[in-house]
Amino acid sequence: MGDTLQILIAMVIYMAAVIIIGVTFARKANASSDAYFLGGRSLGPWVTAMSAEASDMSGWLLMGLPGVAYWCGISDAAWTAIGLAAGTYVNWLIVSKRLRRYSEKAGNAITLPEFFSNRYHEKNKVIMTIAAVFILIFFTVYAASCLVTCGKLFSTLFGLPYVPMMIVGAVFVLIYTIIGGFLAESASDFMQAIVMIIALAVIVLTGTYAAGGFGAVIENVRSIPGFLDFFGIATPQTVDGVQQAANGVPLFGEAGQYGILSVVSALAWGLGYFGMPQVLLRFMAIREEGELTRSRRIAVVWVVISLTIAVFIGLVGRTLFPTALTTSAEAENVFILLATNLLPPLLAGFVMAGILAATISSSDSYLLIAASAFAKNIYQGLARKKASDREVLNVSRITLLLIAVVAIIIALDENSVIFTIVSFAWAGFGATFGPLMLFSLFWKRTTRAGAIAGMLGGGVMVFVWNLLVRPLGGMWDIYELLPAFIFSSLCIVVVSLLTQKPSEEMQREFEEVKNPAAGN
């Protein structure tokens, strides 16, 4: 009980710090819907970079990725990490500055649906409605997956029932998201990004030392067939999904093949960044476009270090506790296992706050963006166009509450397959918004009809490929984001070329964004 109490104290201190941040930013956030949803475009380069990456990575960075490496070796985890790192860099490099400029030019848009709608000079708001609905659905599911992570973390640490612990996490996230809005969310995400990388560093250093050093870890996992192969994969011997062991040694079969299609499929995760609202909003929210260069460097360094450590933690866990986690689902607890066994309780509590940080930094982003999609884009954009700023804020808070309730209902099942849901939602956002974002920013000939076709084509193809094509296996077993991204791009190009050119005004606006000096 003493150890548990110390862990609890550490996590309460962390939660108190986050609440203080929310209260601190409450007055400024409540000044207007622009301030609440986008922080009045006032973020500095460090907060922009760190909050973008923290809100993006979620608890997946500290639980999912190490779990994959623990279970079947580095190939799947490493190629996915490489794809994510590359996608992060390219997104910051080519999208960030132009989106910051274009979102201001396009009616000072403060949400992603509003930007797309204004970009194509819509009157009947079809693009805005489609985009808002996709965001509302996918982010509600995303938020639910974060609540499941919170519930499992608290339940595992304190031995308390899952459902009450999950609800406690949901209430905490909801309160400070309502109080502080985007500024509080971004400021707390900045702090959480720091907590996450410190937690990763503490665990990897402590674990590596306990295992006898870097060389000892590598030597141990090298004995497992396929564990360190980039083009092979370890295959745990399982019975009913549970890995078997003999004399304290986990049993593995012959190494499986990890071919070029598997590599391409894992790398395709990087394409998702071009359509991730929680990242794109940070580009729109920074105070000065020129500061995005510094933000890019900060973000990329953080991502590369974090992803590398997360993968290696899986190897350390397999070395120190080779038979402790016997299913692929249990393998996701390797970070918790290392922290609670290697660290003093109080320090373990702060490290556990790293998982809490990752989960909260994502769920608050998802809730806020989903609420803004309804309040700003559907309620004010379609139902009550003359709604006051205060009315929009009130509707957004009611929406936040309703979304949280739905997310809690979805998260009631403790055995939810979180990774499957998250990867599907990631593909949905990446294919629905990614190609459209790139074409909107870089191809003047893109038309409103092409934009609608691209969104619908990409979104529908994610479902078709995941449910009908990918189960065929073999060459068809490719992560649905890649074929859906390609199909969406083709829809945009073909329909745009078959429809009337954009108006002169729209083309002039595009050129002014492309060449800002010429527009002055």
C-alpha cells in the first residue's frame, strides 16, 4: 500500500499541474471562439512543435510501439517508426508554412473544415459538412481509445475496477479541456511532451543498466530467430494466443518473412500526417510563419529520439522479463512492467505520468477538434449562421460533454482492440484529408468538385480496402491508408480536370499565397 500511495501522490501532483495550466489560460481562451479553438494564433515555436507531437503520439508511443517490439522484434515497429519520422519531417517542411498563410487568407479559417470550405469559396458548405462529420466520428472513436488506455493504466497500477478508473480519466480530461480550450491544451501538451521523453529516457537507461548494458540486450535478443531482422519477423509459439515457454525461456518458431510489401505498408503510416487535424491546427495557430522552421527542427528531433527509444524499450523488456507478457495485448504493458519493477515508487509514479501525459495530450485534442467541428462548422456554419460567438462557445462545451459521454460508452469494453481502431481512424484521416490538403496547397487547378470527390473517395476506400480487400491476404495485405491515399489523389485529379476551372478570384488567391511578396 505504501508503494501504491507514492505512485498515486506523484500522479496527483502531475494532474494538479495540468489543471493549473487550464485555469491560467481560461480567461484568454474564453475571450472569443478564435481564442478558444485556435489560441488567437499566438503559439510560439516550442509550444507549436512539442504540442503537435505530443497530441499526435498518444499512449501508443509508450505502450503500443514498445509492445510490438517486445512481441515480434524490431521490423514492424522500426519500419512504422521510420515512416512516422519521415512523414513528420515532410509535413513540417512542405505543408506548415503554406497552410499557416493560406488559412489566414481563406477567411481567417480556424478549423480544418472551415479552411477547406473557404479555400473553394463554398456557398452551400458541402465540403465543410463532409469534413466536419468525418472529424466528429473519427475523433470520438479516437478519444474512446485514449480513455481505455487511461482506465487500464489506473486499474493496473491501483488494483481498482476498470470502469470507474476510465470514467475518472474522462472527467479529468473533460474539465480542463472545457476550462482552457486550445491554449490550455497546447500548453499542457508542451509539458506532457517533456514528461513523455523524460519518462522514455529514464526507463531505457534504467532498463539497459539492469540488463547488463546495450551489448547484453542486443546479444540476448539476437538469439531469437528474426528478432533483429529488418526483413524478417519473430514468430512467438502460441496456444490460443498465449506464448509458450520452457524452463523459463519463451518459445519462438522460425523467423517469418517481412517482405517489401510489408515494409511499404508500414512506411505508409507517414502519409497520415498530411491529414491529421491535431497537427495541422498547430501549423495554423503559430504566431509567425517564420517560426515554423525552428518548430520543424524541434519536432523532428523529438520524434526521432522518442520513436527510437520506444522501440528499444521493447527489446529491453524482452531481455529482462522474457516470459512475463504472454499475449500481444499484454505486451503493451512492457513500459509499466519496467517502471514498477526497476524504479522507486515515487519516481515510478512520475514515469507513469508519462503514459498519462501521452494519453491526455491526445484525448483533449480529439475532444476539442471534434467539438469545434460541430459547433463552428455544423451549428454556426449551417444551422444558425448568425449565432453569436458566446453561443458558439456554449454549444461547443455542450458538444464536448456529449462526445465524452459517447466516448465513455465506447470505452466501457475493457477488451477493446485499441490499436486496430486507432490505425483505422489514422488511415481514415490520412486518406480523407491528406491528399486534399496537398492538392489544395500546391495545385491551382483543383476544383470544388475534385475536393469533394477526393474526400469521399479516400474515406470510402479505407472501408473497402480494410473490410473487403485486405482480408484476401498475400499481395493485398497492405495497410489501407496507402491504396486509399492513392485513390483519393486520383479522384481529385480526374474530377478536377473534368470540371470547370476554378474562378479567377480563387486562382488569384492561390497565387498570392504561393508568392506572398507578389501579393503585397
